[in-house]
Amino acid sequence: MTRKEETVDQKYNPRNVEDKWQQHWEEAKTFAVTEDREKQKYYLLEMFPYPSGRIHMGHVRNYSIGDVIGRFKRMRGFNVLHPMGWDAFGMPAENAAIQNKSHPAKWTYENIAYMRGQLKKMGLSYDWGRELATCDVEYYRWEQKIFLQMYEKGLAYKKTSFVNWCPKCETVLANEQVEDGGCWRCDSEVNQKELDQWFFRITDYAEELLEWTNRLPGWPERVLVMQRNWIGKSFGCEIEFPLEGNADAIKVFTTRQDTVYGATFMSLAPEHPRAEELTTPDRKEEVDAFIEKVKKTDRIKRTAEDFEKEGVFTGSYCINPLTKAHMPIYLANFVLMDYGTGAVMAVPTHDQRDFEFARKYALPLQVVIQPEGETLDPLSMAAAFTEVGILTNSSQFDGLRSDSAKEAIADFLEQEGIGKKTVNFRLRDWGISRQRYWGNPIPIIYCKACGVVPVPDQDLPVRLPMDVEFTGEGGSPLAKIDSFINVTCPLCGQPARREADTMDTFVQSSWYFLRYCCPDLLDGPLDSERVDYWMSVDQYIGGIEHAVMHLLYARFFTKVLRDLGYITCDEPFTKLLTQGMVIKDGAKMSKSKGNVVDPNGLIDRYGADTARLFSLFAAPPEKDLDWSDQGVDGSFRFLNRVWKLVHDRLDLINNSKTVNLSALTGEERTLRRAVHKTIRKVTEDIEERFHFNTAIAAVMELLNVLQGAELATPQYGAVMKEALGSLVQMLAPFVPHITEELWQRMGHHTPLSETPWPDYDREAVVDDEALVVIQVNGKLRSKFTVPAGTDEETMKSIALADEKVLPFIEGKQVRKVICIPGKLVNIVVG
RNA sequence: GCGAGAGUGGCGGAAUUGGCAGACGCACCAGACUUAGGAUCUGGCACCGAAAGGUAUAGGAGUUCAAGUCUCCUCUCUCGCACCA
């Protein structure tokens, strides 16, 4: 080495250091793991990214947080599974293909290659041998098998339902793809179309999904609350209202059976299957016009709170089974077909929606609950009364409190055979059909003679054909590929058609964490033995935006796969961390705001360690992180100080032995105490609280101490050697490259990534003196130091004689002296 | 409207069990080294006050020897759900 190179080498050069160690980890396969039953397993997972092109700061933060935990747990002796992959199916690939006249597969795989390179530059401790992309046929083929097994069990089924439909693009749009009633792409007016769609019967698991929200203590409460709301369990009654002049009846669901005596009309969803039959000829024209109007309104608008309540009379009547009242049947735009039975008994006096509707259409009101000490008059009421009150006009139930009347009336309805107690869920089955190309084909064949025929096991996988043109018009590209669509029926051999729909991309992300346990398995989706070793995921980390959809679907799939016999765990994720957003200049980073920080530029300029350090130091993981370029400078500065301090002391520590504990001087003990207290704090902050910002702050404090410490004592070198070694070890999970390099330069032959986490010395952290504060009436007046273990009486007498304290107690009566040993004396005077 | 969370210096944030409010970092100020400084090092830095001291954790009440922390009320902000019968 020439002299010039030597001086360059003394300077912190992130690029050289990072390249060197990334290469080392890759070659040594440091992070590859297998099922080692001698060790305790730890499955750590961050939500896998969509390969959109390049990583953004949200990824940097998410994966930096995960990597601290992964590296820390490894150093603590756990067998850490830390995989990474790609959520690779989805619309952006198809849109890019349309725009660039390219192919979604090409676009996707190029993005993956680029982003993989970016992640590798961050030095993340992944077992890259387990990498998977959901658009690989080796992945999606097994999803098709699972689909067919679900189909066999009735968990996947087809039904007709209303969806947002763009007539120009000839495709289904998700709710979020409808903007102001128009198609987001071509602006055509979106309407409601009844389509045959595939569904997963998630509602079969509603009760279990809800129940387990009480058994996930490692999840943030707000996520659990969101899931409970989404599942939306409510208790009530189903009641039959007989039709007038007809033996049949209309069934309603209500949670307010206590108000049934006040039901004066009936409201049906416009999509209600009996709407047509109930419409009398003279009302037909008006009813049809109304139904048409509602169909044109998109769901989002229709369910907005301020949407005006409208309806139309069908001409038919039903009878209130308890009061025998004559109830006109209306169609109403606010009644939803997919909640309850799609029919509502309207009680205008005690439901605000019914109240507004009744006022608009001059329908009768009957008060059946009176607030205590007040009498409601239906004529002068300004709003519905929805609180608890006393029943009136309710036959034998008069005088009961409305809340207790619920049970009594429900029992009565059951006795009379006109109703029964039921539980209703808001959760609806999961519609997974997408009229898209870039997704997993649904493995189903339609035969004129045999009907719906599952693709036989030996014919799997149904591969996505590659020879497709992307024009952006005319619906699903798959439906137009004759070679794909036209097949022979596996049962009868006659010509048949393939299903052209693909599965929602949320299906792939519902089980990828299971496949990571055995990504190389060739003869099935999951290897039970391996999956059982690794599952559940001990720590899952990702954005709050997945609080409901992804996390609920993944929980559902885990239970389904359990019931199919693949796995034994009930829940996929033991602990969940939802990290905050990355903010700059008060707003989320976005191209339109022009406040995007590009990870590439950051890593080029400062290195991955600085990028990681800043995103961990600036805020605790679950809070939003305010990006600051100057803060990044600060993190870089810190790493330079660490680098310099170690190099300045290199000769000293390389010529020193290990500490001889029995021969430490007082100064050496003090220095050593700071080191071991820091180890204790950093360990606790990482392990118990994930408070990486305070852990890093503690190491910074230690650095400040070490920088100022220069002793002329015999064991100074030994103590400093231990101190710097510990400091480098403690920083390893945060900034793995620079610490590996320093560790090596300090003379270690085993890489830091193979070195256990330091333990603190329980004796070294014991203070030999304590700082005691003196308060007078709770206000700080003075301080003093005492040897550890000084008794209360001594502390009190020192405090009472303190010269700064005397003026505050002179001439006053000391009423009480509170003493907290080793901490505080509070003198109460009056 | 319902539900959840938050509110602390100029800024990001500390304060784990009720016991020194503001750790650590950024910015700023002064000094040192320097041809230079946007490098590095040293020191200062909540507010008012010359000082003694006083006042401060959104605002108000309360419990306590002692409250950022516990209780009640009010305000503001963020997120989620929202005609769910």
C-alpha cells in the first residue's frame, strides 16, 4: 500500500466499505437460514413491495426498521428468517404496457431487477435465496391449486353482483377507480352492472376473524378496532312482514325490534329481487325510472352522508305483524342490498333516515318510545328520538325501558313465529374477479354440457399466455386470445371456454409469507413441516394503509389453509408494527408536491449507513418521520466521528489486553460504568420498545463521553478497547457496514455479523454515589451527592443544613420531610 | 356523528414506575484552528429578569409532599369508519 492510499484509507469512505461488506455477506451467505431446531426461530417480515420501478423513502424506512430487528435478533442468537420478494401482479404493469407498447412481464421483471439492486445497496440482511415474485408461474400455480381446493369446499363460488362498470373500457372498476361518477381513464359515465363474479366466502370466517382480534396483543389497538368495525357484527332480529293480499312475506333485519310497533312503512333496496313483482302496473313507469337513476349513481356517491334520501312507492302494501298496520312499500336509495336482507322496516319516529323520508313523502309517524319526563308529538318532532326511553303504544310492552324491551320483544316474536334473533355482519364476501390480464388466471372451464368445470390437477398451471397485445380498449385481453379461451372440456371432451378473469392481487399477498418458508417446494404450495417450524411471523412491519384489506385477507387465508390441512397456526402475524409515513415540508412525499427525496442520490452521496441511520434516528418507527436534509448531514457527521475516534485510538487498543476487573481505578470504573449503562439502555430500547431513536441517542452520548475521556491510568487502554468494541457492536444493527469495517480494523477475525450482542456487566452499572435533589414545597432548591446506600436520616440532615435551602425554611415550621433514598428530599414547610 | 391517537423550546424529538422538564440531534450564537470555511474542535442555547428569583409541557379545574405523566371538563389537529337498518 502506498502512502497516499494509506491516508485515503484513514478517511471514512462509505462506498468502499459498503461494497466490500455487501460482497462479503453475499459470498458467505451470512443470512441464509434453514430449520435449525437447536436454535429458537424468529420470523421477521416486512411487507413486500410492488415493483413499481424504484424504491422510495417509505421503503428505505420500512426495511431499515426491519433490518435493525433482524440483525439484533441474530446477534441475540435467534435463527432469523428474513425474506424478501415482489408483489408483482397488478394494474400499473398493464397500464405501462399500453403506454409503451411493451409487455407487462418485461416491465415487471426489469423493475424487479433494478429494485433488487437498490435493496442490496442498502445492506439489508435478507436471505435472498428465498426471493419470490408472485407473477412467477412457480408461485401462482400453487395459488390456482388452493383456489380449486377452496372451490371444492364451497369457499370459492360464483354469483351475480353489481359492480362499477365502464361501458367504453368494458371493464370492472374498483370503487377507488371511479372519480366523480366517471371512469378514471376515459371519463365515461360509470354505471352499475350485474356481473357473474368469483367470490371467496370470507363471511364463513367472520366470527373467528372477529374473535381473534381479542387475542392479538401484539397488534396496535387501532388496527384491531378497524378490523372489528369492518367485520361489523350486530345483534338483532329477522322479522317477517306479510304482504297484503298475498300469502308471502318480506323479511327485514333490524337491531331495533323494540321499535317494531312504530313501523309504519317498508323500504326496500332498489336492487331488491322482489321490487319488480311488487310494483303495480300504474306505478311501473315511475319505479323503473327511479331504479334506472339509482343504477347510474356510483356506490361512493350513493353512500355519502349528505346524499339526498329519495324513494318511490311501489303500489303494494305489507302488514305490521304486531300492530296490523297497513304499510306502504317503498324503494329507497339509501337502503343497501348487501346489508341485512335489503329491506328495512321504517320507524320514522326513532330513526333519522326514516324520519326524513317520511317527512318528504308524507308518511305516517307513530311514537313508541318516550323520553323520560317528556312527551313526543309526532306532528311537532324535528328529528327522530333515538335514545333510550320508555315504551308506549306497544301493547303489553308499554312501560318497559327500550333497552330491556329488545330482549322481551325478540322473545315474543320468536314465540309467535314471526321473527327470530339473529346476528348480522357487515363484512361481505370477497369479490376476486378482475377483467385484467396481468394477474393469476382463475383455473375454471365452462362447458355447455358439463357447466362449471375446475381445471384438473394434472393440467395445472393455467399459464398466462405471453403473446398478447395491449391496446387499452375493449376489456380483458385474455378474453380475446382464442388459443387461451378455447379448450376442450376435461369431462366430456367437447369444445369449452376458459374463464377469462384473473384474481385480485390481494390473493397473492394473502399467503406469500407462508411460501417464504419453502419457496423451492416443487410438488405443492406448502411444506407443512417447514412452515410449522417458522410460522407464525413473529414480527410483521408495514404501512397502516393495509390495516384492513391485506391484513384481513391474510388472516382469512391462514385460517383457510389451516382448515385445508396445510398448516397448524391460527393467525399469521404475532406482532404487527405499523410504521409512519415519510413527510417532507409538511406533506407526504409525492411527485406532484415536488418534495421527493430519491434514495439513490442519498446513498451515492452519503452511503447506505447514513440513510439508514437518519431514518431510524429522526423519529420512533410508528410516528411520521419528518425528512430533513440537515438531519442527514448530522447522521453522516456522527458516523465520521465514530470512524475517527476508533482510528485515533487504534494503536492504543491494539496494544491493550482485556480488562482486569479486580485492578480498576475509580476513574476507569466510572468510564466503564458509562459503557455498560449504555449497553443496558440500548438493549432494552431495541428489544422491548423498538425505540431506535433513543438507542442511537444513547450511543451518541457514549461517544461524547469517550471522546472527552483521556486517562493516565494503567488500564486506560484496556477499558477503551472494551468501550469502543461495545460501541461498534451496539451500532451494528443500525449501520452494519461501517461497524463491520471498524470491527475488522480493531483486530477481530470473526465478522461482526457473526458476533453475539454484548451483555452488560451487572456489577459495572452499580453507581457508587447518587445525586440527590432537594425540594422545598415541591420546588427544586439544591442538590448534593452521597455515597450509594446512604440512609434517609443522613440525607434529611444534609438537606436541612444545605445553605441554599436554609433561606426557604428559616422562620417556617417544617411539617414533613419526604425522602426517596438516593434520589430526592422534599421539605414541606408552612 | 362514532371510534382511535396526538398536542412539550426556533425544528425533529427525550423524560420506561408520579420524583431534576427539554436527553440526543438539527438550526442558531460565540470562540479556536485556518489563506479561506459550507471541514473540524470547544463553549452557549425554553421564556422573563441585571441578579436573586419567577414562569413554563394546548387551556381550565382537581388528586398528591410532588403531575408532561393520574382524574374531570374545554379547545385544536391527525387518522379510520360513516345512511349498516
